[in-house]
Amino acid sequence: MNFLNTQETDKILDLVIDYGMKLGYALIVLVIGLLAIRFLLKMIEKLMQKSGIEPSLQGFVLSLSRIGLKVMLFISVIQMIGIETTSFIAVLGAAGLAIGLALQGTLSNFAGGVIILLLRPFKIGHFIEAQGYTGTVDRIDIFVTILKTADNKKIIIPNGPLANGNIVNFTDVETRRVDFSFGIAYGDDVDKAMNILKSLISSDVRIMNDPEPFMGVGALADSSVNITVRVWGKTDDYWAIFYDMNKNVYEAFTANGINIPFPQMDVHVHTAK
């Protein structure tokens, strides 16, 4: 039976001790690194909460940071053990490039979601118009934004084109202008109609005095004299002012003998002799 000589035994023992010490140091670094990552993530979370960053973006940033930090820690630990990481990093880079090319559209939506959550052109509950759709923002995810229309339809818009397109935010301002055009018949008293309109405007407490309401003859149309009215009110009162004013003007004009014309056509029949 052959036995290892003393020199070979010493080499094996030295090798075991060397790798054992490396493994021990690596385990210590791993434990300390995991604790440091946990502490760092808590600090990042507190900073984002103080900054008022959207909860959706907070969760995504924390997840991305957790994965990135743990990958870096893993590479550092296996380097300490003595494993060559150059090829490993090259493989990760190539895989990342391939995934990026395959998910180009998805990454565009992801970038758009980050921009929306950082710049906040709108928030949950805002009424917006974007990408040909109008509705209330129901949810902002990292890849898509979900709108609820007035008739309770769900509209899912990818964040890529949304972030790069035009967005009309109807809720983000405190006041809005309400525009009207009231037609009266030719021959009716324009000044009388305007006085009626002024009375209705002054009696509506929702209509603001500053900016001052505007009124003027906007057009001499085919069958009516159109009076343009522009008033200001709070954004929340916009539709209430619009619908109530139309109803009140119709009733007031009718009660005061102001005719509201409608399109008419005169047909003349010529009899051949």
C-alpha cells in the first residue's frame, strides 16, 4: 500500500488551510455584505419616502438595487475564493446585451415609466388626455399607465409613447375657463340678452370675479347672432358650471322672449308653365 510522503501531505494541508482561510474570509464578507445591503436599502427607502417619490417607483428602485448589490457582492465573494470571474462577467454582459435587444420595446416602456414617476406630469386621480384617450389615472405602473374613462372603460397605455407624447392634464391646475356660445335670433335685443347673461353669471357663486368674465358678439352666423361668454371657476366646478349655465340660459331666454334659433331651410317650388 502506497502512502503519501510527508512533502505531499504538507502541500495538501497547506492547500486546505489556504482555501479554508479564503472560504472563511469570503463567508465573513458575505455575511457583512448582506447586512450592509439591508442597511443601505433601508436608507434608500427612507430617502425616497422623504422625497415623495411614487410608491411604484420606490418598489422598483429597491428591487433593482437589491439585485444589483447582491450580484456585486456575489462576484466579490467568488473572487476571494479564487474563482476567475472574467469569463463570468463577459457572459453576463453578453446576456444583458441580448436581453436588451430582445426587449427593446419593453425597455422603452420601462424608461418611460421611470420618467413619468420621476417628473410626475400627472398623478393617480388626475383627469388627463393622452395618446388619443381621455380618462382618470387609475394606476401608474413601471411599464404601463391605466386610465378609467367616464363610462368606466379601462385603457392601458404603454409608458414609452406616453412619456414621449403630448399630455393634457385637466386636474393639475386649480382654475379653468369655461367657454360658451349662445345664439339668439336676428332682430332680438342683443343688449337685453347680454344683461340676462350678466345676471346669471353674477348670481352663480362658483364663477370667479378675477379673472373677470368676458362677453361679446362672437359671430354673425347663418341663422343666429352668437354671443361668446367666457368665465372662470375652480377645476372641480367646471362641468357643474357648464351644464347649469346652459340650462339657466335656456330658461331665462325663454322667459324673457329671447328666441334661440335653429337651422331652417326654405324650399321654393317652381311650377313649370
